[in-house]
Amino acid sequence: MVQVQMGALILCRIMSFLVIGPVFSQRGFPNMAKMVVGFSLVMSAFPAVHGYKELSMILFSLAAVKEILFGLAMGYLSQLVFNAVMMAGQMIDFQVGFSMAQAYDTTMQMLTSQFGKLYYWLALCVFFMLNLHQQMIYGILESFRLVPLGAIVLRGFTVDGVVKLFAGMAAMSLSLAAPLVVSVLVIDLVLGIISRSIPQINVLMLSLSVKTAVSLIIFLLLLPNLTSFLGTHLAESIADMMEFVRSIQRAR
């Protein structure tokens, strides 16, 4: 019975992470593959679990709820950068004029902007190129050593930590979107001056093509710096996830 409870609690933590974490949370990721990954991680996590004692049904249910919430929290922290990237893409699309081109993305189960999808897939490529998916999986398995099953305590958390994470996400979104947004604002200013000087020019039609071309050119020019920027913040998101786990360990 002890082994069954251990397996169930490990499964709760891992599967709740996979539900909301990067890559695995996409609808395009096959459910069968997700189950295979989940059960493989469960088997890998068993050696890291020590000293577990059998719990009564009520305590086991409470422990399962804690494990689910813990897994969701870790998954959300590792997903924050991707959310920031999508937010930056929406800001750029609004300024460039692509907001009307938003479409429902079945893989993300939400309305996505054109630049948002472009930034998202770029971030995903960087995520795999830097082998951060391996660090993420290692972090999940390491969490079982740092925070034993059923030993999750939330005393150490404050509102300041949550506010800091969301402020960091907003700052990253603004940093990503700023070069293109500022460039497009300058174009709007120039076209506004042209429309006042030469009213015969159809500035509206001209602005759509000019802003699209300029935004894509600037994106290509910034691509090397952009990949470095994303790599740094993606690595920090994994570090934040591990710091979250260690803070729970210290709160025990």
C-alpha cells in the first residue's frame, strides 16, 4: 500500500506539472506521448523518494491536493517567459496593425497574434537549443529530493515574491516589444507629418505596408540579440522554479 500511495503522489506532482508546463501543455503534444513521459518520470522519481510512511485516506487526499498545487506552481513558473513572449507579441501586433489578423490557435487553445506566435516558436527553439528541457526535467526529479512527498509547507511565501515575478514578466514583455513599438511610433509620426504636408497621399494604405516591412526588417536585425535575450530569461525561469522548490524546503 505504501508503494501505491508513493506512486500516486509522485504522479500527481508530475502530471500536474505537465498539464501547465512548457511544451507538454500544448494541445498538439499527443496525450499518449504525455502519458508515456509522465510515467517514465514517475519511475525515475521513485529512487529519490525516501522515508515515506503510509497515510490515512484523509491525510493522503490532502497530500495529493498539495502535490497537485505544487506541480501546477512549478509548471506555471517555468511557463512565465513564454507568457511574457506572447504578451510582447500582442503589443507589437497592436502597434503594427496586425491585431485584426488574430486567429484561434488550436495548439495553444487561445487567440494568438502573428508576432506572438513568431516570438513563441523562437523562444521554444531557443529552449531546446540550450537543453533547458533537460534542466527542467532534472528540476522536477530534484524536487522530490528537496521536498519529500506530503511535506509541502507554504509558510515561507509572501505576496512580495508573487508581485516580483509578475513585475519581471511585464518588464521582459516591454523589453522585447520596445524596439519594434518605438520604431513603428516613429513611422507613425513621420507619416503624420507627410499627411499634413501632402494630403493627396493615402497615408492609411501606405502605413500598413511600410510598418509591416520595417517591423520585419528590425526583427531580423535584432534576431541575434533576441535569441541571447530569450536564452538568458529562459534559463532564469528554470532557476526561479528551483528557487521556488528550495524556498519550500527551507519553510519545512
